[in-house]
Amino acid sequence: MAKDDHLELNGVVRECFPNTTFRVELENGHELLAYLAGKLRKHYIRVLPGDHVRIQISPYDLSRGRIIRRFTKPPKVEETVVEEESAEASESSESTDS
């Protein structure tokens, strides 16, 4: 498996378990178990339930992942999706008015 053969998704920590293991709910609704990456352990980055995180997932086991980043604020990806949906709605209402 090459170094770049992994999926990166955003999610929210739902539950904490021993040994820095967490249950994370992904943006698409799936839940998986994830452990803390070495750099986060090394620098004592604390992850708590409700935190927004980025997960690396191996294509071989989609039920487990590695937390590689903790966000202080929710990622802006969700905001851009909402803006695109509202823009499409306004375009469709303009086309029906004409």
C-alpha cells in the first residue's frame, strides 16, 4: 500500500474510549473507531467528544481510522456546501420567474 492510498474525511467525535480511541461520526453519517495519530499524542493534543476532526481511513478497513487533525472550529467545507445549495435555489427561482 502506497503512502497516498488513504481516504481523508471530516467527522465529529461522539465517544471516548481508553487508549486514545474514539468513536467518530463522519459527515456522510457513518460511524467508525479511530485512534490518535502519533504527532497528536506527542504534542498532547486533547480530543474530546464534540470536537471536529479529520480522519485518515485505509481502503482495506473502512471501519477504523486515524485522527490526524483536530479543528478548533468546524471546517469550512460544510459552509461552502450550504452556500452552493442556496445559490442553486436562487438561480432556479430566477429561471421560473422569467
